[in-house]
Amino acid sequence: MKKTVCVIFGGRSSEHEVSCSSAANVLSYIDKELYEVITVGITKEGNWRLYNGGLDEIRNRTWESAEFKKCILSPDPRHHGLLVFNKNGDVSVTHIDIIFPVLHGKNGEDGTIEGLFELAGVPYVGCGVLASSACMDKITTKIILKNAGIPVCDGFDICAHEAEDACAVNKKITDTVGYPVVIKPSNAGSSVGITLVKSESELAPALKLAVENDRRILIERAMNIRELECAVMGSYEKAEASCVGEIVKKTEMYDYETKYITDSTELVMPADISDGISDKIRQMAIKAFSALDCFGLSRIDFFMDKDTGEILLNEINTLPGFTNISMYPKLWEKSGVSNKELITKLLELAEKRYN
């Protein structure tokens, strides 16, 4: 008997569009011989819809203007699924066996919706509440990684009210890491709100942009780096890492526009690095996965200092993208795991964690 998978996409975060692109691919990868699939789209306003249209409508976001039944995931574990609000006023229950949340950013991979899944008592793909929230917050991530002995970028953090005094922030920068610096919101994904700041004259607008995305801001020393990524998949007891890939930029910053709008990056898999460096990165990735109590999947992003060769862990993404240019599925495909196999493994891991 086939199990029912509910793919949830969209959401209220700044990565809504990325989620839609990812979801269309995930839906096409799911093995239909093993699973029945139902789909829920969450609009930018936070409205849940039981979607039964095509993949193209998800990709181009025309699904949001169509009429679909309203629904919500019931927090009552007796329902074990969706409450669907029918046009005649009746409310029906749609049973779900596993949830695949293809949600990026706030309210998607920060532990909030994971908490709802826990209340509902339904297995779900991805990390638990603690790991999701800790990895979403870059400041918290760095604290845990440092405690685990994993090297991270030099820098400091400030709160929104401190960002209002650009002169004081400038003094702290010059007294510590020095220019240039990278300023980023602690809670945001897909490089939203990130700015490379080369001098004091560029500081105030960068702080303003970061504060628009989060109340806590991370300021890190900018380096001459190579950007390397590794995909991790597994359980609390055992995890495995993919080959290491490299993002080769044609611009100074690997920001949201560079990632998803302009053709200004090249993905190299496997990265042109020695076996020793590759092994070190893969081991660090698994160590970080464990240190932050991750489960299921994560993409671990590293910096390699071109001047010193030092490897630094930049961040951990607990629900990485599945778009056509996303590294997580590409890295596993390069490591011998097809997209269909990958999705099946992740669904199986979701049930393993629940059991």
C-alpha cells in the first residue's frame, strides 16, 4: 500500500519564489510507484491551499491566483493530517503519512513549522525544531560550532538598536576585523540582505538593509576565498557526506541576484581540490551535522582562504534548495545518488526519526 506524502511549498519568507522552484522539482522526483502525493501551497500572506494543479503553475507562481480549497495541518495528532475546508461548509480530514516541507527561510526551516509537525504527530523530512532554529540563526550556529572546535569566520554581532549608530559600529570594525567586511542578517537565507562593505561610507545602508531582514546582525571579515559546499544526509547515529563542490563567482558577492537571477556563477563538481582537503571538508561537515543535532539533510557551506589555505565553516542550510541550480541534489547526483533515490532516502529517514 502506497504511503501519502504531503509536499508543502511557498510560505511567507523572502525565499517564497525559490521554494516554488524547489517544490516543482521535488514533486517531479518523488517515486509515484511508492508514494501518493498531495500538495499544499502557502501563499505569501500565509494562506494554506490544497493544490491540485500542474508543476508549471508552481514554477511561474500562477497557482496563487487560482481557487483551491482552504486547508490547514491539524495540531491534533488524532487527525494525523490536514483539515480541508470544503465549499459546502463541511470540514474533512485528509490523512498524511509523511510531510516533505519544501520551505526555505523564516517560517519554513527555522523550527517554527517543524514545531507544528511535532504537534501534529506526522513524520517530516528534515531536522528537528532545535537544529532547524539553531542553524537558521547564523550567530547561534557560530557559537555551537566554536564550542565543537570547528573553525568559523572572524567577526562579531550586533542588535538592531546598535546598528542605528553607524559611527560606533565603524569603530568596532576598525578596532577588530577591519575593512572590508560582510554584513548579513543572522536569520535569512539565499544571501538575502547581505552586503560587502569596503569602507565606512558604505556602512550605513548595509546596516539598514540587514536590519530590514532581522534584528540581529553578523559582521564578518571579508576574505579572498573559494566557496566550497558539501551535502550531508543521514541520521543521528550515522551520516554521510557527498563529494565537495565549488561555486565559482563572476561577481564579488554570491548574493540572491547572483544565485537566482543572473547567470554569473559556475558550479564545479567535484571541486578542483586535493583528496586531503576534500576529506577534511567532508569530515568537518559530518562533525557539524552532529554538533548541531541535524537529521535527514543539510548542505554545509565552507570558505577556503586563498591566501592561507584555511578551511572555515560558513553556514548550515537545513532545508537546501532543489532548484535546477541547487547544489544539494547536484552534489548527490555527482556522488552516484539520483534525484529519485535521494527523495526516497529522505522520506525513509523521516519515518526513521519518527519511529
